[in-house]
Amino acid sequence: MKKIFALLLAGILAATALTACGEGANEESKTESKTESTVSTPESSVDAPESTEDAMADFDAFKGELGKLLAASSFEMPADAIYNDVGVNPESFEKGFWLCEESGNSAETVAVYVAKSDAEGENIRTLLNNKLQSLQNQYKDYNADNYNMTLNAAVGGTGVYAYIVISPNVASVKSFIENAIKA
């Protein structure tokens, strides 16, 4: 009986260890926060939505339009999971989201924050850079596609704005975010 219990426990631990981006999120929160996105396409054929005017004014609409530029199906990570993993304190920003590929097979990640102050914005950009370096180290000898995606990634923003884009469509996604910040 003890052996069966030990094998069952080992199986559960193995399954938990194999979950990637969804760490700390239960299935219910994954389902509730899942956003629709387009099917993977080459970067050259991805067009940003026509208008980013007032994109930051309606942050949920901005997030939805941005999600359409992602190559893989994405879901939003809960704020407490980001705090534990990246260090972005939910009290340091007014608005923000972190989208990542649901299965964990891709490093595709897009996060955008509107911090409470310029200093908090700079701190968030530093934390995002640290996360990017960590991902590069993680994928360097493990997954060439994800490693190359992290090498081409962008961390940016000015003032209260901070973002990270790890995507095969990095240029389109970054451009969309930058245009929204300027609007």
C-alpha cells in the first residue's frame, strides 16, 4: 500500500513539475483569463491593428488587440504568481498584465505595465530585464527555438510604462505597444 501511495505521489509531483507558465494558477483561473489570439503566422505577414489611439485608455481592449498579435494561444498570469516569479509587486502599478503561452512549450510572453510613478516604472523595467536574462540562461542549453526568441526579445518603455515582448512577432508586438504608449 505504501509503494502504491509513493508511486501516486511521485506521479503527481512529476506532473506538477512539468507545468510551465501556469505555475501557481489553478485550472479555473486559466479558463477564466484565457484570451483569444490568432494562429501562428510569420512575422512579415502579421499586421498590427489599424489604430492604437486611446489604447491605454481602454486597457482591456488594448490587451485584447495585443493578444491577436501573439503567435500562440495565451493566458494571463495572476498577479501573485508574477510577484513570486519576477518580483513585480502588484502595489507598484496602476494597470498591468502578463500573457504567456499556455502549454509551456514556447517562451512567448508579453507583459505591459503602467506603474504608479516613473521610479516604479524604472524598477519594473529592471525586473523585466532580469527575468529576460534568467530565461536566456534557462533556454540556452535546453531549447534552441526559445533561446533564439529570448535573444530577439525586447524590454522597454519610458516613464511609467514598462513592457517585455518575447515573441516570434517581436517587431509587430513592440511597435503596437510603442504606438499605444505614444498615443
